[in-house]
Amino acid sequence: MANISFSSIHVDNGQELGETPQVSIHSAGRNTLRVGDQLIVFFDLPNAPEAVLREAAKALSSAYWNGPGGVTTALRLAIRVANDKLIELNRGAPDAQRAEGSISCVVSNADSIVVAQAGPALAYARNQNGAFEPINPMDAASIIGETRNVDVYFSNFTSQVGDVFVITGANSCISVNQRLIEQCMARGEAKMVAGYLNANVKQGRLVGVAISVDAASAFAAPRPEPVAAAPRAPLAMAAVSTPTARQTALPAKTAFEAEPVTQRMPSRTTSAVRETGKQAMAVMGENLGHAAKSIQRSLSTFGGALLPSEDSEALGRVNENGKAITFVLAAIAVLLPIIVSVAVGTLYLQFSGEIDRQQLRKAAIEAVSLAEQSREPAAIKANWPAALVAIRAFEEKNPGETIFEDARRKARTQLDELSKVKRVEAVVLSPLEAGQHRIAASAFGVYVMNNTKGTGQYFVVNPDRTSINGKGFEMSAAPAMSDAAIEMQDVAWATTTGAKWRTEGAVIIGKKSLAEYSSATGQIAPLPMPPDGITSLVQSQAGEIYNNTVYVLDSGIGQIWRFRLSDINPSDGLVKTDPYFGNGFDPLKQSVDLAIDGAIYVLQRNGAVLKYFNRQPQPLAFSGVPDPIEQPVALAASGIDPSVGSLFIADAGTGSIFEFTKAGQFVQQFRGQADDFVDLHDMSLDIGTNTLYVATSTKLMAFKVG
């Protein structure tokens, strides 16, 4: 019986990035009819947060194990369930975090391997004789996570030792030479294939999973070659999208001629080989006793045949002694080479492992020494990150080692000093349910909207902003909302202070509509829109309230819409107000967030900020920025004066919150002690207490900025 092994592929321009959440493995439970099956899932969704991938994988796995019918029926159902979950999780998510792409599933059992693909997926198959074939879904026009119409295509293989598969997708295989993939797939089992790909993809990006069909035991007898050399059936594929099957046989290919793949195995592959050797030695040790008994039975007969057969008692004793001596000598002759080979093999594995560790240790020491000798800022910024990579490679092979702890601290201290990083102890105010979050600070607490779930909470904080009072108030929908559901995009604090709004609470910005939360009633109710206002919204991105007016940033059309409360009777709702720009403004289509302090600031996806006052653009260029802003997600302004105070930009990529003057001069950047802000969703500033609230996928945190 064959075994299935697998290993993640995750490399970007020559840098191996380790395990990826895009790959998940699921085994059959006790209560399923598919006992013995193994489900391997690859999400070609590079922009999706890890929490989204986990939820989608959970939904897919549950649907497969509990699905009716055969493997293909259950897989088709499971992929559609996962797609529905992704569409739900994408609702309200910014473009940079939308989970869109393809899904590939591989189901393996004792007899077969089934590959199911939906969306622009990509896979490769190779058999032990060298035949290589890309596996692409036909007419993969539908995008997973974008539309509910999903076509699933299947390829079926009979399990045969030596078969290798690489599963990836159009968004996860970028600028990678197919010839290189073909070469690396000839290197053996899954860990070897993944190791070579991770080591040799020097240009481009490749994320995926390698799968191989391996022999069940290291001591299994080799299978005899077939007499005929005709192409075998197991690599015939059937791609199914309708009741009619499509069959395409792999071409019979000979060994290819190409430049050899670089003979450098990554450290994790060496570890895998070493582990296999240890297992083999253990099995050999267990079988030596059985082998000795078998040898004894055979050699007893052999030894007895070497001596004369006499009936006398004396000769009988001589005969017995001779047999014993002969057996011992023969056993030594047979077993000694085995024992020596076992000892040599063990010593070789131990010695080669020690060499590997010493080489990694030496490389880390040399990299640290070079970094410690660096004096120029450019050299420090180049050499310390390289040293940290070398340290990480060593520690992966030596878990628990602490010899480089001091070096890590030096690296962090020097890099933080150069980048003006201020490490803060952010207080965790509350855990958050998984989803895409937007928040708005108020004078007494913070509003938290879960756009994925369509729910909201209001947390009242203590005067020190270090804890919340109670468990938070659920923001429930009023009866009037039943016929006016809102797709949540953002939330803005509404207050009577400074004539900002008519009531205390919040305004919820939906994709094409607005709603209002009243602290007095504890309910969300729709805001009546002017007749021509609701049709104007295309894709709301963010919103703010200023002087009884809701400003809505529309990235779909490149506009800032303004909806003002009626001056005559505010209870009448919103009245028509001219948009901020006469026509759509293309740069706003690349916008992420906005802030208002009298002037309007618009954060772009590239980290730049546009500033406007009285509809006129104002000069604002950032200077002195030590590090690039990788993934801007939120913007905040302190104070109510466009020329006094700070601008804050939250970067989910680095986990930094950058502070600038309102003239654009870089001041500093805030990071958590444990890099707590990486992948943050939103931030909001309480200008009364200089408290910054930060929301991640699972936490609401706060810290003081002044």
C-alpha cells in the first residue's frame, strides 16, 4: 500500500518564507463514511488574512466529510460551500484583503488521487517515468470569492508509487519558469520537490503544495517493471464540468535535457532525510533479532553438514560442538557486515547532521559579526536583517537554542533607533470575533463594527483607557432596518459636542446607504437619504462627520459625497448637498481612508496622503520617512486645526503606526512590544485623551500617543 506525503512551497524571489496558511491538511474523522481519505486544500488567495483562510478551510472540510455521494459529488459541494463563505467574508473587506482567486483540493486514499480545481487554478503531474503535464481547468472564467457560480473540474489518477503533483494557482505562481518546476519534480518525494523549488526559484513567486505517492515501507520489495513499456493508465486525467467526461492521456516523454538544478538542499530537506534515516535504523534494529533467528535455523543445517555424521556418543558430542562453533563463525561472518553498516550509517547520519548544524551556526556568527561592525545607517539596515535571517535558519534546526538572544536584542535596538520606532505596551481591551473590523473612538469609549458579520458593539472605557466597563453594548437593528439592510463599510462617531451631530451615537456608512446608531435607544435605524443621493453612491470606502454633515469617500467613482442634516428640522433626515468635486477624481479611486480637521485628508493605497481645503488641493509631501509604508489601512488626524497637530497612518504590513506633522515631516512610528499591530484592520484617535485604539482580527487594543 502506498503512502501520500506532502510539503509546502513558499518562496518569493529567492527567499524561502516557510509554511503558508494557504495550505491545510484534513484527515477523516471516526464518524465519517470516508475513512482512510486524506483531504489537502490549497487556497490561491494571496490577499486573504489568515483568519479568513482558516474559516474557509473549516467550512470546506466540514462540507466534504459530511457531504453525500461519492468523492467528486462531495468535493463539488465542499468547494461551493467554501466559496459562499469567502463571499460572506469578503463583504466590506478592502480590496487589498479580498479573498479572490481559486481553490484546489486533492483527495487521496489507498487506490486513487482526485484533484478538484475551481477558478484560475494550476497544477502539475509527473509520473515515475518522467511524463509531465500541466493540469488547468477548462474555461476557468469564474473567480472564487467573487461570484456564487462556481465550476469545479476534476482529474482522476490511480495511485502509483513515484507520482508527483504540484498544486498552485494563477495568483500564486508568478514569473516562475515551468521548465524549472518540471526539473524539480523529478527530484523524488514531496519534501525533496518542495525543497528544490524553495531553493531554486530565484525570480518570481511560487506558493503551493507538493504531493507524492511513496512506498509504504523503506524495506518494501521493489515492484517488478512491466514487460511492456506502453504508457500506463494512471496518468490519464478526466476533467469534468458536465455529465460528459473529458479524457486526456499524458504524452509519453523521455528524460528531458536541461541545465541541472542547483544542488543545494534547504535545511528542512536535510532534516527530512535525516529523520527518514533514523526511522530506517529503528526498523532495522527491530528486525535484527528476527534475522538472527532465521540465520540460526539455516546455519544449523549448514554447519552440521560440514562435519562427519557418526553414531558414537563421543562423535556426537564433537558433532554438537562443531555445529555450535560453525554456527558462531558463520553468524559472525554474516552479521558483522550488517552490524558495521548499521553503525556506519548511524554515525554518518549523526555526523552529517552535526556538520549541518555547525555550518548554520558558523553562518549566523559571521552574519552577526558583520552586522555588529556596521557603522553607517545603510550598512546597519542591510546587515542586521541578513543576520536575523541566518539566526532564524540556525534556530529552526536547533529549537530551544538561545545563543543568539543578545544579537536579536542588539538588532532590534539598532534598527528601532534608526527608524525612530517607539515600542509601546498596548492594553488589550477586549477580544473580537473574527471578521473585518472598523472602529471609531468617542469621548467615552469606542465603536467596533464587524463588517464581515454585520454586527456592532460599543465599549465604554475607564478614564485611564486601560479597561472597559462591562462587556460592551450590542448595537441591534431597529425594526425599520428589516427592509433596509446595510452592507457595513465604516463607522463614525456622532456627538452633539461642537454641533458635530444632532444626537450621541454613531453613523454607519454602508456600501450604498447610511444608518444611525442612537446611544439613547441602543438601536440602529436607517438615515433617510435624499432621492438623488442614494443612487450616487457606487462603492463607499470610509466616512467621517463634520459640522452636521456626513462625508463619504467613494472609491468606486472617485468622489467625496456630502449629506447634511436638515437645518429646518434635523429629524427629517438628510438633504442634498453638492459633492466635494464637480466630477469624479481618478486619484480617489485608489483611496483607503479619510480624516477631517477642517481640511480633508485622503489616504492612498501607496501610502501618500492628499489634502484639500475649501475644495482646493493643498501641498502635502512626506519627508524623512525611514521605512516605506507597505500596506496602509487607516488615517487619523489630531486636533481641529489643519496646521497644528499630527497625522497618523496605520501600516498593516509592518505593524507600524507612523506619525507625521500636518506639514508632512516624519516624527516617529509606534510598534507593539511583540509587533502586536501586524495585520491590523483599523485605528481611531480620541483627540481628547490622545488615545489610539487599534483593531486586529481578534483584539481591540489601546495606547497613549502623547
